[in-house]
Amino acid sequence: MICLLRSHYSEQQIKIIASHSAMRPELQHHADIFIQQPEVEKSAEWLLEQCINHQVALLFCGKHAHFIEPLRPEFEQHHIQLVTGAIGLEQHQIINDKYRFTMQCMSENLPAIPCLKVNNTAQLVHAIEKFRPIYPEICAKPVHGVYGAGFVHLRDDVNYFKKFQSSTVCNTQQFIEAYAQLEPAIDYIVLPFLTGLECSVDIACDRGVILAQVTRIKYDFFQECYTEHPCHEICQILVNLFQCDGLINIQFKQDQDLNWHILEINPRPAGGFAYTAHTDVNLISTLIAQKLNLPMNNSSKQKIDSLRPMTQVCPISSSMRVDECRS
């Protein structure tokens, strides 16, 4: 994101200050200033203090933005724009709760995936037995969590050792037995497992309005990036409904009939966000230009007007020398 901003705005136009709770040499290398951040629970007040001291105009938050959102009035009091992915703590709580999020989408007649919430072994068994006759395949995932941690595709036709060969496939009875050993139990949802393609839509949005978006479909060795996609219309409804604000990601999955269903909203940039740069849509620069009222140069506008509908992108590995990072 820093490199994309730097490709569009010079150091005279914007100054970039980065912070992270872990040691991140690449941030230290590319940002104008890098400051080590304290542990997550103490970061909100610390960030406010740093923004005041460095006269920051806008704070762009990452995956722990829900800890910072409650301090929005304090940031605004000091004329600091806060970008957390969604406006209001209630919206963050719904988005970060996969069950509440699904129920909200279904109440709006949006194509969410039906699910049952469980918090004990009896409820888990009941949910599995209820869904088994209805859906060809089922899965389970934690109500709270990021990066797909805890997700399992439940199958009766695999042995117990399969879990050691694939982190996302598990024998159904084995999962029930393992879940029974949790103390305390973790809230899970049980839902149909859709066998179609999965896509991620990376979106720059401002207070419930989409500024630009790119859809990525993932394959084993490459991704396809689309500047036009059937999910974009649904994204506009979701962004407005949950008052999304920032650089977010919405995930969808296809069923066997090729219909797209909503999986979740991540109120932060996705890991594959960098792929979108090859479409010539500069999502982070578009967002910052809107927030800080900065001009978008004409060459970028001309590129966006003449985009190809699909771009294939392949990843490569690279390295960087970090012993000369800025301090």
C-alpha cells in the first residue's frame, strides 16, 4: 500500500508514518517514519497520542481496527480522520461476528449462506444432523476469527489422519469428538459447503459509498482480477448497509448452479490486495485522494477509463535488504 501511494504521491504531497506491534523491516524501509507500536490492547490511546504529536491528518487502521473505533470522537476532536473499515462500533461487532452478519444479510434478502450457531457439543451434533439431509456437503467455522483459522470441511468419507494432511478437511465424527474436549467451547457456525469458485472483492469506499473495486478469483498458481463482475452490485448494497469506510474485502462463493453467495466482510485490506495493482486501479490512492481531497492525476484517470475487464496475475518471490532501513 505504501508503494502504491508513493507511485502516485510524492513526499512533498503526503508524509507516510507507519507503525506495527511486530518488527516489520519492509515498513521501516518504505515509510517516511516507522514507530514500533505497543501490544494491541494498549494501541488505541497510543495511536491517538502519536497522531497528535506528529500532526497526522488521517489514520488508516489494519486488522485490529475494532479496538480503535471506540475512540473515533477523540480523533475527530483533534481533526484526525479515522479509517477503520466501518463507521461505528456496532457495525464492527456485526461484521466480526459471522453469525450476526449472516442473519443481518438474510433479513435484507441478500444471498447469504444459511447457518446454525452452536456453543456446545449437543448443539453441534444437532446442527450437523439437521443439515446432512438437506445439503450434499457441510462445513464449520468459528463465529469470530480471521484468515480462515478454524475452518473445516466436514466429511464422513475421510479417515482421522486426513486432518494431519489437510488443515481444512476433517472427519465429521473426529471434529465432534475434538469439539467436545474444548473448555470452554468456542462459538461455531455450521453451514453448507459450496463447491464452486471463491472470489474476493477488494473495495475502496467512503462512508458507505464505493469509490472503486476489483474482484479477484483465486486459482492454484495465479489469480484473475476483474474490474467488472456480477458481485459488484451486491457489494454496493453491503457497503452501504454496514457503513463500510476504508479499504475492505468482501468474499463470495459459488454454488453448483454458479450462483454467488456472500461469505463475509473483512473491514481491512486482504492478503491478496497487491494483485489488484495490475489492473491499473490504485485502490489505496483512490481512497486517500477522496479522504484528503487530493487530485488524481490525468494519466491514472485515462488508464481507469480504458481498463481490460480481466487481468491474470501470477505471484513471484522476491527479497529485500533490510540492514539500511530508515530509523
